[in-house]
Amino acid sequence: MSHPDLHRPGLRASLAAILAALALILLSPIAASANGGEHGHGHHFQGQRELSVMTQNLYLGSSLTPALEATTPEQFIEAVAQIYATVQFTDFPARAEAIADEIQAKEPDLIGLQEVEKWTTIGLTEGSEPPDGYDFLEILEGELAADGLHYEVAAISHNANIGPAPLLAEGCTALPELPFSTCAVQLEDRDVILVNKDTPGLSWKNPQSAQYAVQREIASPVGPLSFDRGWASIDAKLKGLPFRFVDTHLETEEDAAVQEAQAAEFLAGPAKGGTVVATGDFNSASDGSTTTSYAQLTAPGKFRDAWDEGQLGPGSSCCQESALANEISTLQTRIDLILSRGAARSDGDEAELVGDTHFQEVAPFWPSDHAGVVATLRLSH
């Protein structure tokens, strides 16, 4: 579910429009390469190849509910300040170090990431000193490199681009009228595919990304606004065996019809035919309690789920509280999935959660509001 809060370009308008767009967010090409080297994955046995896959929602860093509830410019400005203060408190640099350590421990061959945010802070006047921004992708790449890992960005889905919105914070001065502050903040959301360059025999090409035709739409004082979500994919080979790898983040269960339409588009588009491995925050509870998307995805002839609840238990992956300050885990639904079809298979019992325990003794306690999932799949001829 990713907190009822985030995912695309060009929502830049009046203050009212920015408010509506922020309230709507409910989190949401690069050159090909061939990779080689010594690594523990990609084993060849009995005519099969073993592939380790991870999915992880990084968490944008705050609930956007304060913006959703604002009804006046003053409330909106207070909401933006509260949201960004929470982003600072949830401390992505520290969380990224913990997530990189998880990746180092498992060394997955492919990683699908969601909510890979870029928070950009802007000084609008000389002398204003806005707080630091955060590029989650750059920060995580730095932590992976510090751990001696070699992952490359293979594909990016560019999602929401919201703002600039007025930001009141230390180093910024309030103004009596637009832009209401000498500082501003802008939010960009992305989904990202990472490839382990050290996996022997793993190569990739043809990065693709697109938006779903069906999107959530809300009314605003300046007319209807849509908040686009999409997917990213690559064509890959592991020691000669081809497959497609796709990463996505569907609409939340708050708009079930849109989410279910996106799931159908996913199946008819990037996830159609052949051998496909898919990761994502699908925002559809695996027990069927929220939407039908999970049932669509795992219907006969569609995808196999790498997590078998009968063998592994509930596998709840969502969600911790907004500030990540809850000492007791509040994970209660399984919406973060690793799926496969065609010649990519899983026994359903070779998967595990990561990031579902404290990574430090003070808040924020959790690496993300979602646990990650790591699974082993087998590719065959």
C-alpha cells in the first residue's frame, strides 16, 4: 500500500493545484551493457540457472496526509513544512546505509525499487538557505559502492514531478503573498531497476518505461488532475537464457478500479508472453481483502508468486507508521511481490523478508515503511 500517499511530470500550477496534486500522491533510458565477473549467483545446475531477485519500496519519507487535509493556503504551507520535517526526521541517508547492508548480505542479481524519490530544495532569493535535499538514488548508489558492490541503473520509470511548493524551514523566510516563502521544495518519484554487474553471465539491453493509460484523477480548483504511474523493464539473459524483468508500483487500494485497470494493463503489456520476472509494490493484499489485482496477477496461466504463504507464513510487508518511530512493527499485509512466468520458476519456499527488524536503537527504527522481499528463481530452457 505504501502509505496512502504517492506517483508524474508536469503537475506545476497554482497553489491550489499543487495542493491537489500533493494530496493525490499515493505512493509511485540508459545504455545497455553486458556484465561479467566472479559472483555467488547465476549458478548452472541440471540445465537451469539460479537467479536472485529483490523488491524494495524505499519509502518517500513522510505521509502526505497533511497536504490532503489542508483547505487554505496557510494550512497548505504548514502541511508542506510538516511533510518535509518528517522527511528529514526519517533520515534517508541512514536508512540507505541499512538497505545497502541488506543488499550486501543477499547480493541479489536484480533489484526492483519503488519510491526512489528526489527531494529538491530551492532558494528563491539571495541569502535564503534552504535545508538539504535528498536524491534517494544517488544516496543509495553511494552506500552500495561503499559496501564494495557494483550495481548499475538499468531502467527508470519517471513518475510524479510535484512543485515547486513553498517551504518554511530554518534558513527560509515567510512572505505575505506568493511565493509565500523564500524557499521551495520539489518532489520527483521514480521506480528503478538495478543490475548486479558482478553476476557472471548476466547481460541486459532494451530499457523501456511507460505510463499506464488509466490513472487516478481528482477534481481541483483548476480542473481535473491525474497522477501517473508506470513501469520500467529490461530484456536480460542469464548464461544464454532470455527473460524480461519488469518493475512497477500500482495505484493504492483507495482507488481500486484504477489499480485493477493498471494490473490488467500490466498483464497485457510489459508482462505479456514469454519468460517474465516482475517485482513491485502492487498495493493489492494477497489475501484478497482490498482489491482483485493480486488475483488477476496470479490467475491460472498468469504469474506464479515466489512467496508461498502455506510454506513461509503471511509474509506481511506493509506498512510501518509514517515517521518510522513505532517500536513494534505494524506490518500486516503482503503487497510487495516477486512474480514469474514462462521458464522462470520458484518453488515458493525460497523467499524471505528483509528490513523487517530495527536497524538502529533510536527512531527511525525501520529501513523503510515496507519490508523488502528476496527470492531465488530458476530459469530453464
